[in-house]
Amino acid sequence: MTSSGGNFTTAALPAELEHVRARVLELHDTLWAARSRMELAETVTTIEALKSTLDSLELQVVAELEATDGVKHAGWAGTKDFCTAVTGGHRGAGPAMVHLAEDLQAAVFASVSAALRDGWLSVTKAHVIARAVHRLPSGTDKAKAVSLLLAEAKRLDASELKRAGRHLLRVLDPDGEDRREEAALQREERAAHQARFLTIRDDHLGGAHLKGRCSIEDAAIVKATLMSLSAPQPAEGPTCDSGTCREPGCRHDGTDPRDHGARMLDALVETCRRAQTAEVLPTQHGASPRLTLLMDYADLVAGCGVAATETGEQISASAVRRLCCDAEVIPAVLGSDSEVLDVGRTRRLVTPAIWKALVARDRRCRFPGCRRPPLMCHAHHLVHWLDGGPTSTDNLLLLCGHHHRLVHAGPWRLHLFAAGEAHFIPPPGVDRSRLDVARPPPRE
């Protein structure tokens, strides 16, 4: 595996890399405030490409060290310990690095190695692809699996690519993957339930600290309740004299001065206040919590698989069954006779049925690169209602508040195709050529 590359001698390689590092250090003196926004964005993109190429180079060297026990003469127990120490990573970072370095030497991962070297694939995504392929059952065409995941890596982030890998495994080994995933989620949920707690401690400064931990299913109920009460509440106009106001946090223009954390705390207090004044007996539990769960009905009946919530969590089938005992669970069953998915020109506002259909289809804000969950989103009319656009699923798209305002301020042009693929065409002067397509999010 030992080889010489370029015009560098073996002794010159560290010195040559140190020269490159010194050149990069000179860039720290750049006055970034004087650079254009486009140049700043391109700089970050180029740095990431450079990091991927350097990662590729480092993994080649690590593979050689592992193959030759090249660090034992310096007193290291092995290459894994050496890599953990040198990279400053968590325990396990060194072994993961060595395993990936060895994987990239195999022919089946040659395209992954090339993508890293070319700078468009991150080492994080390379880890995801390698781990997903190793979990495939014997007899699988792993080269084809690598090719499929590499294609997906061009448009998905590492978290979504990991889900795509699980989906591939579920397709190729459905029974085994469902059992593994359900068992893993059940173990995590049991551990979280056993470790649940909530403390409210006086800080002796006129306030109190809240600290706690709960299971995912508990968090889903809490978030679904609080987020409906935590929306910004802007005033109709300025609430003060902006020339003389000294109120901390006041924005002088009528917008809600509270950040997300403050709004969530206010929502918790408001929920408790309403619970105190609710005229219901304790034995009735008050109003049942409402959750929208996105899950295949056959999986729910079979007791396997996972469900996704509006707030973005994944919940096991067993947790769904527990929630069904005491919560009002709204299944996202699209197109049933009881749901109206197109209200045409008669109404402007989105109906609950249409909203559930959008959540099940879009899963999150559809703007390229955004991951905000449905509860932080608006239903955006592609053809505005005032311009004759219908309030129907084929004319609506989920966009978070920020991107909803951005699109309306544009002018952006959006197109939604039958397969669920959305095209975002930016206005002149905005270079989003790499992010102008937003395909449907991968299913859980």
C-alpha cells in the first residue's frame, strides 16, 4: 500500500502540508466584513470541499499505518488509540476512523473514496454510507447500494442519509430491520422513562431554574401542547415611544420581543393556569392531548416500525399503542371519505384535513436545507388565493415562517410537480443554483 505521489519525497510530505497550513493561517487576517455575502458563502463551501479532500488524504495515511502497525514503535497500543489522541475526538472516534480508512481501500467503496477526494462528500456522510452498507444482508449487491446512497448524498444531509440507509435496509430485509429498530427504540424509551424527572429550584435572585428529562412520547405531548400557545404575538403597532423607550428587549415596532425559549416558558405557565381553572374532575384527566402521528397502518397493527410526530420525533409502535390509551391520536390517513382535501375557491384558510395531508406529504419546511418541523410552518399558496389559486394540496407547500416571508418578499417562483418534487427558482441576484430543488423528504 506504500506509494509515492506527486513530486514530493517521503520526508518532505509533513513539511509540505505545514506549508499549506501556514498559507491558510494567513487568511485569518482577512477583513470578512469587507467581503460580499456571495463570497462569504462561497468561501465556506470551498473550505468544506478542502476539508473533505484533506480527510481523504488522512484516511489513506491511516489505512497504511494500520496495515503496517506504524505507530507501535512510538509506544502506541495501536492505530485506533493514536487516532483518538491525535484527532482529540471522543472515545470511539479513533476506531471509527480506522474502520472507515480500511473500508475505503475496498473496491466496493472506491466511489466513496473518490467522492471524498473530489471534495463534494463529507467524511460524516462517508461514515453513514459505510455503516449502512455493512448492515445489509449477505447476498446483497453492495456496489449498487453504495451507488444509490452516493446519489442520495448529493441532496440529503447526514441525518436524512442515515434514514435513507435504514429505508434501504428495510426494503432489503424488512422483518429484520423492523425488529431491530423497534427493539432499539423500546430500550431507549424504557431508559428515558426510568430516568424521568422535573425539578423547580429557587435561584435566590427572584426567579427559579427548571430542569428535567422525559421520554420522547412525553416530550411529544408537551411540545404539541406548548407550541400551539407559543406563537409570536405581535401588537398592531408600536407600543412605546421609540425615541425615549428604555425597556430591555423592546423592539419599538410592535413585534413580539420574546425569543422562542421565552415564548415556550410563557406557554407552559399559560397551560398550567388553564388547567387550574378548567371545570373538570381530576378523574377525567381534563382534555385529552392531541397528537398527529404519521405511521403505516399495517405497521401499527403488526406492532412494528416507527411513527413520526408533527414536532419531528420518532416514536416506536409500542409507544403509539400506549398513547392511544390516554391521548387523542389523529392518524394521518389521506384521501379517506371523511376528509376533504380540496376546498377550491370557497375558502382561503387551510382546513384541518388539508393541513394533515400537507404534514404527511412534506414532513417539514420544504425550502432547500431547512429542517423546521410542521408546527413551525405555514401552508403557502403557490398561486396566491387572491390570484385565483385554490386552497388544495396541489397548490400548497409547507414553509416555515422565515422562508414564507422570504418567498413572499422575493420574488421567488415555486413549482410543485405531481411526484411531490418542488422547484425553488430564486430572484435575480440570488445564487441558489445548488439548492433550487427540494424533493419530498425520505419516509421514516
